[in-house]
Amino acid sequence: MTVERLRLHVEAATDAIVTVDAGGRITQFNPAAAVVFGWTQDEVLGEPLSVLLPEHMRTAHAARVADFAAEDPAWRAMAHERPQLVGQRRDGSTFPAEVVISKVRVEGQWEFTAVVRDLSERRSLEEQLLRLTLFDPLTGLANRNLFEQSLAVALAEVTDEQPVAVLFIDIDRFKRINDALGHVTGDELLVEFAARLLANTRKRDIVGRFGGDEFVVAAGCAADRESALAIAARLQRAWQEPYLVDGTPITLTASVGIAIARAGGVIPDAILSEADAALHRAKDSGRDRAEIFDSSSGGWASTRLRIERGLEHAAKRGELEVYYQPIVSLGQESIVGFEALVRWRLDGRLIPPMEFIPIAEETGQITAMGAWVLEQACADAVAFRELSGRDLGMAVNLSPRQISGAALPEQVAEVLRESGLPAHRLTLEITETFMTGDGPVVLDTLSALRGLGVHLALDDFGTGYSSLSHLRQLPVSIVKIDRSFIAGAVYSGSEDHAIVSAVVAMAHALGLVVTAEGIESREQADALRAIGADQAQGYFYARPMPAAEVAGILPAAPVPSPPRQRGA
């Protein structure tokens, strides 16, 4: 490249490029630097670099620059540092900056080039995304993700003497109110409902909204049922006070399901599942009432015990099945792989995953179940490849207990050897909750898995802070946008659209593939394609299906055509 062509490239660069001599004096300043720092080239030539990057922010890198200058003149390549510093503009204002310092020997003298990138917009976007992904935009309460993270912390401190009551609350027949009064009035009622929950709980309690008319509260209580019921009664009195709508009083009622978490390693999914089951019982019993799920008594306790005992032998008895949901390329609308999902057929009926997965996780049975699913999925992936002649991928979920096992990389390697599945066709899906535990151990395990050649996917991405703060550290190649953002993403001015767009932009900037989960309509598929998502899966394309049904669609390997809607 000629000197003139190089100069043109530097002049056209969008990042600030500043060249300094061995004494630290500025010798070159491109137009982008003038925009970033507010100085013209004539004003800064000959000035020390500290005019732009204050000395007290550069001391950590002084030794590194000195090492550059002291190295052998025959040094053959440039060395790089990527510190995140603070840049200073002409008006004295500062901005977060990423700085790449390089050196090169020119005419017997060392010169240094600082490429400075203003991170203000990125930081602002991350902060905005953080707010949107942790709090419900309508009520300001914690959303599902933040609530579950906070609940996990609370559950870690639970004792038998100081349990935590989780109340799952659903406003009775709220859809009718929305239909009769309109969504604007409905939203106003939800905001007031949320305010009453906050006003009647303690600061240390956790209050959240899971969407629609579903709210949830986690509150410390005494070690008895009456204490938990007293909390529900207090909240019921608050939300049953009349609401004024255009001067007309309206009364709301709500059903409450309560689960009590005591010591014993309870996880958020398990206690929420129990509270949800109690909520359904409250609705079935006439609504406007509270029901408690108590595993120490009969009824549900016997069902739970039956599930625990049944899971111990489910795989050996052939009761476990693996269902497969296609993963589709949004650009070509062709199947590129499948996600493996475990199902349990007991006494002739399929047990919903939410009924047995939390129990399997809590009891530790998920480890053996996960190992069985991995073996079956890899074997089926090889069969699918032989049937179709196509190199299709296979995604398998990992549980927290699986990844905490030191032998997981060896187990995966053995399954790949026995099945004959190429490592690059296997994707192991993890969730951001892995990063709430022993971070270094998790990273070591993930790095070992990635070293095998398999892909790692971060599931439910966009639902919490940990995914934002750790994404650059994780050896993942795929991010899967949580289904909770998909429905709203079709509206270009919505928060969901902003979140999905930001997630796609951030992922692509890091060279990652983006998969959208929960696609249920052509409108959603088109919106996600327009935003830039690479892949999708959901009921619009196909529901999870047994391996035998997958084999039926593989010879032609098209995307299953969803039924056309009338008028479409």
C-alpha cells in the first residue's frame, strides 16, 4: 500500500487515530479525532498526548510504552494494548474510551499510534438495555428475570425457622375489564395494583410482574401456614379497595397461589412451579381466594413423591423420550438443525416438563437425565444426517448441575466418539444463571467444552444483567433471544423491538449468530428477519416432535409449512 493510499485510509477512518513520537508529542491527528476530541489538528500538533488522555489515566500503561521503545529495533510486528480509559475533550468533558496503542519503527525512530474509540453510545445503550431487561416498563416492578435472580439470593439464605413465602397473584377475569374499558384504562389499573402491592410489602420483600395481570411477591414469614396466609390477606385487603375510573368505583379481585420455601437447596423454578400450581387450584376453587402448596402434607406431596420415585427409573423403563424442534435459517427458510427437548410419558400421558424438570433439578436426578438426552440426541442427529444427506446441527440443553460436574467435557467427548457425530454439529445450550455461581469454574468448563469443537449457545439472552456483563467473556458462538421479547418486537416503536435490535447489533458486533425463540406467526418471523436475526424456532415452523416424525420431513428437508390463516 502506497503512503498516499495509507493516508487516505487513516483520513477516512471512523475511529480517532492519533500518532505521537517517542517523546509523547502528537505528530498526526485524523479528522475523526477532531470530531471526538473537539480539537483541530493544528491546535494539537506538538502537544503531549495527555491533552487527550490525561496522565493519571495513563500511568498503568506507561511501563508498557517504555517496553515498546526498549525492544530490539528488528522487532517485526506491532504490539497491542486494549485498555478502557477516559478521554478528555477540549471543553473539559470526559468520555469512556477504548484505546489501542501500537508501535512501529519509522526511519530509525519509534512512533506510537493510539486508536481511540468513543464508547459513550455503547455504554448508554447497555445502560438502557439493562433498565429495559430488569424492570417491567409499565409498573416499574422487577420483571421475571430480575425477580428470579433476587429470589435465588433470598432462597440461599432460607432456614427452616425463617422461610420465604412466594405468592403468585393473578387478577381475576382481567381480560374482561380490558375489553370493556380499553387497554389504556387497563394499564392504569395495573399500575395502581402494582403500587398497592409495594405499599403493603416491606422493603426487603421482592415484588415483580411477570406480564399481563400476573404479579409475584416473595416475603419472609414465620414458619407456619398462618403467617403466609396473613401476608396474602393483607395484600387482598389492599387491592380490593375500589379503584376510581372516570368517577366510577371498580373493585378488583385476584387469586393467589402460595408456596413456602424452607432450607434444603430449593431453586427458583421449583418454588415458582409450586406457587403456580397453587394458583391454578385457587382459580379452580372459585377464584378470589388463596391456596397454599405444602409439600409436608398429603395431596400434592404424594404427587411430588411419585414424580421423584418415577424419575429414578424413567430412563431404564423407556419412559423418557426426546422431542425435536426444528431450527430454521431466517434467510433461506430451511432447516439447519434441531433442539432436543426431553419428555416423560408416564402411564400413557406426557408429563409437562414444568412438573418434573424443577424436581429433577432439585433432587439431582437431572444429571443422569441430561446425560441420557445427550446420548440419544447425538445418536439421532447421526441418523437424521444419514436419512437426509444434510449436515444438520443438534442443540442440547445443559442444566446447572451438569455443568458443575468436573467430568462433563470428558463425558461429551465420549458421547461424540461413540455416536460419530462431528463435534462442530453439536451445540450445548446454557443459560445466564450459570454465571451467578462459581464463575471461574464455569468458565474453565465452558472453555474445555469449546476446545472439543462443539458450539456453545447462551439461551434466554436479553433477560438479565449477567448476560450483558459476561457475554464478551464467555466462549459462546450463538445467542438465543428469549421468547418473551418476540411478540412485542413486531412493533418498531416498542421497547421489545429496541431490546431485540440492540441484542442483535451487540451479538453481530461480537461475531455471534442470533437465534430467535418462540416465533408463532409470519409477522414475527418477518420482523425478526428485518431486524437481522439469523435463525428462528417456534410453533410457526413446527412444534417439538418425536424422532419418527422428524424422519418423515427429512428426505426433502423443507421447513414445515404452517397452515395459512384465512385471508392471508
